[in-house]
Amino acid sequence: MTVAAAEDPVKLAEFEARLERGETIEPKDWMPEKYRKQLVRMMSQHAHSEVVGMLPEGNWITRAPSLRRKMVLLAKVQDEGGHGLYIYCGTETLGVGREELIEQLLTGKAKYSSIFNYPTLTWADIGVIGWLVDGAAIVNQTMLAKTSYGPYARAMIRICKEENFHKRQGYEICTVMAKGTPAQRAMVQDAVNRWWWPSLMMFGPSDATSPNSAELMRWRVKRETNDALRQRFVNLTIPQAQAIGLSVPDPDLRYNAETENWEFGPIDWSEFQAVIAGNGPCNRERMAARRKAHADGAWVREAAEVHAEKQAARAREHAA
């Protein structure tokens, strides 16, 4: 697709008219180059987040407190790897291979969600990640299941179903600990205190400073703004916290009966920017782990290529 074609005013008008009618854009359809680039940026960041997101929880598979917890956590981490694969496949329909995207991740060119640069200090963190982090992801991804690009929307439908399982698993852990011993209650409350604000930051910058929201909304890649999604998450989560006797670390939190919203205090965006810039608690650790895993898996990729070549050669022989 050339830049000239992408800027064709007639095609652009037809494209935007299709979006206005609520139609879905498919890979072979004409699309503006900016639309394609925004999708690649957004989808690759999402896929990278799923892959890097396996690391904080993967550390706890061998330390889970029971066989049942170990099995459930193992299944969850496996799901996250699958989510990354679905979305990488989606970017391939836009002309960008997963090898290129993974290279961008490993070299630090590509971004992933800031939330995965925080440490998991206790077992309670695994519960709170499932409840808050996956809960925030569900709010965002439910919206993406209605995105204008077909392959991304269809991937989100399956991912959302699995994320709901992840959230229930996390909330169950938090519920059990909140009803447990004083030490267990203190542990889960401490985890909530540490993960609450990073979870709110997951939705991205405020609408006033977001560089991409206007264009994404215009092309219906996103259907709701960062701030609207963040507010929905807070409204859903505060009653859940109250139901199990936990609180969030926000002295400004209050319920507004007129708007029916839970109003929350200011977010420390300087922390968000620092983490995005690579200066979070675990940025270097996460990238070192991904680079090591990629290097250690080189023999698998090489073996797969050799096997594919043998299969292709056999196919050619049979065809001859």
C-alpha cells in the first residue's frame, strides 16, 4: 500500500463512510496507512503485554500453596501465551510478521503495558493481579471486541472469555485471604495497596494528554476513551473490594450519588512516564528474561524450520 493510495480522498471518504455505518474492516479491504499503523502499534503492544505478562506470575507456579492453585496458575499463564499468539497472527494480516515485532520488543523499540514492570512479592500479588489487572484488561478488551478491524475484534471475543476466568481465579484468592488469618488479610491488603494505582494507569494517559485517542476513536478502533474506561473499572471494582472487606489506598475516594460514579484522587503520571521510559522496578529484569528465553529457544525455531523444509520437499516429490 503506497502513501499516495492511503491519502486518496475518495477512498478515504468511502472508508470513513463504512465505519460510520458500523461495518467491519477486513485485511483485504482498503484502509488508510495511518489506520494500519495505529492498529499495528496497538496490537503489537497488546501482544507484547500478554507475553511479558507471563513473567510476574510464572515465578509463582512452583511456589503456589497447593496443587490446585498450581494447576490453575499454570493454565492461566498458558492462556496468556496463547493470547499473544492470537494477536501476533492478527498483525500478520496487516503485513507485519511476528518475527519483526518480537525483534522490536527485544531491542526495546516496542512498548508493552507498564503494569508488568512491578514485582510480585507475595502469593497475594497473584490474586490481586487476577482481580485488578485482569479486571482492568477485561474492561478494555470488552470494548476492543467491538473494534472496527475484524481480526482484532474476533481475537478479543475468545480472549475476553478466558480473561473472565482469570479474574474469577484472582478474586477467589483475594476472598480466601481476606477471610483468613490476620497475617493473610494484611498480606492481601498490602498487595491491593501496591497494585491499585498501577492498575488505573493501565488504561493509558488521561484523555487531555493522550496522543492517539482522538484518531483511534475517529476510526472506531477504540469505542470509548481512556478516562471513560478507567471510571468504569473503578465503579466495578470498589463494590467488589467492599464485599470482601478490603480498601483501596485513596483518601480522596468518594461516591457521587448524582453521577453514580466513584470519584478517585489524582494519578501520579510521573510514575507512569518513568515506567514507560524503562525505569520501573522490573523493566530491566523483564527484558533480560525475555531475551534469555528467546535465545534459549533458538534451537526450537531452527528445528521447526528444518522440519518445515523437509515437509515441503516431500510434498514437491509427491506432486512430481
